[in-house]
Amino acid sequence: MRHLLSPLDFSVQELEDLFDLAADIEKNPGKYAHACDGLKIATLFYEPSTRTRLSFEAAMMNLGGKALGFASADSSSAAKGESVADTIRVISCFADIAAIRHSKEGAALVASRFSSIPVINAGDGGHEHPTQTLLDMMTIRTLKGRLDHFTIGICGDLKFGRTVHSLVNAMSRYEGVHFVFISPPELRVPDYITEMLDEKGLSYEEKISLDEAISGLDLLYMTRVQRERFFNEEDYVRLKNFYVLTPKLMSMAKEDMYVLHPLPRVNEISVEIDKDPRAAYFRQVQYGVYVRMALILTLLGIDVDSL
């Protein structure tokens, strides 16, 4: 039995195989429509979510399976004090695979240690969000045709952004990737990320101004300032509109510089950008369904060659 707690749980070749499978699912959805007949996914979401939870459920339903679970801690036995370990033991009796999102870092790891079914980390606090990273990488590969030799700017909340941490960890395994971290000083990328890049001898730079950085980027990964991660409202209000991507800024960017965003968007990307062909964030959502379908098939050990 295998779990996905971090994007590093899959080798580079395994990721390529996963993306190839996701691409085939996109082209031939009918081929996979009954691959998971009779199977169930449990979505255990202790934190609110729209895209990730529904994407997992849609992925399983597209494969012929069913979904069950809860959308908040208040609607589960966690409200009565039940531990993650006990919850996953119970859920293992009902479902064949589980996706868990939790506000505490390491919750998915705890669940995996007590589970008798595969566990997928759907986000744990400010730590990791591996399936978001997988769909980000598939989006990049589809749009750019490769996952190496480009400059990617990552802008916004780099301190608490679990999507950022997962993406940098995963992309650090590819050659020629140069990272440009763009954030206010209070939300700069954690030291453990830059120390990892230093140890690997990988190139990166840190900037405060998006205006100064945008012209040199091949990709721009925008993130929101996350209200739920702040300890006080004053700091959030001060930083929430630090970056806003506007048509004027986009006019300074390369003609093939795509804009990604894990969503939800608040104010950091002007709605006018949605009409720009370089805006790729809604395409990311669709790729997320294909990637999660491929991941479910892989973790459940479904023989896709026989479909």
C-alpha cells in the first residue's frame, strides 16, 4: 500500500508516468469511465475547500466510483474530540482510499500511519499540498512542453503558502529551473526552502517588487495572502493588497509568460487578466481532475493497460 504525503513521494519518472496517464484520461475519458466501479473515496476535510474536495469527488465519480466524507471539522466527530488516528481507522472500514485536509502540519502523516487504505494529503496547514503541485506541474508541462530550463516567479504569501512549498520542493529536482521569490519581507519564503536550494546548488533570488521581476519570467505563480494563517487582522489588512497583477503589469511580461494561481483568488489578479490568453489558472482546475483521476488509479493499483 502506498500513500501520497509529499510530491517527493514519487520519483521524477513516476511523475512523468502519472502525467502521461492524466493526459490519456483527458483524451480518452470513456476508456476510464468504469475503472473504479464499486470503489469509494472518502474526502476528510477538516478545513473548508471548494476546488480540491470537489475535484477529488469528481475524479472518483468520473472513474465510476463513489464519494463520501465531510466538508468541515464541525460536521465530523472531530467536534466531539475524536483523533485523526481514530477517524482514519473508522473510515478505512467504509472506503478504499482517502483524501485528507487538515489545519495541522503532519496530520496526513499521522493518518497514513494508522490507515489500512491509501491516504492522500490534500493540504496540511502551511506545510504541503502535493496534489495541487501535481496539477501545477501538469499545467506547466502542457503549456510549456517541459518541466525544466525556465525561470518561474512565485509571488505573494511565500511564508504560509503550502502550494508554494510543495511546488518548489518538486521543481527543485529538474534541471535549469531558476526561482524568483517575490514577497514582502514579512511573507518571505521560509529558510528551510532556501537552505534546501542552497544545498542542491540551485539558483534563486528574492525580490520585493513584482514590477522589477516580471519581464524576466517564463511563468508567474501568483498566490493570495491567506487571512486564515494570520494571528491578527491588522497584519492581514496591511499585506492583503501588496500585489495586484494588472493589465499594465502584464504588458511588461513576455508574450508566452503564463500566469498560474492555486485559487481561490481574492484581489491579487485583476479580473481583466482572465481574458488574457496567458491566464492559465482556470485551466489548472480542469487539469486537477485528470491528475487526481490518474493518482487514484495509481494508488489503488488499477491495471490501466487492461482497460
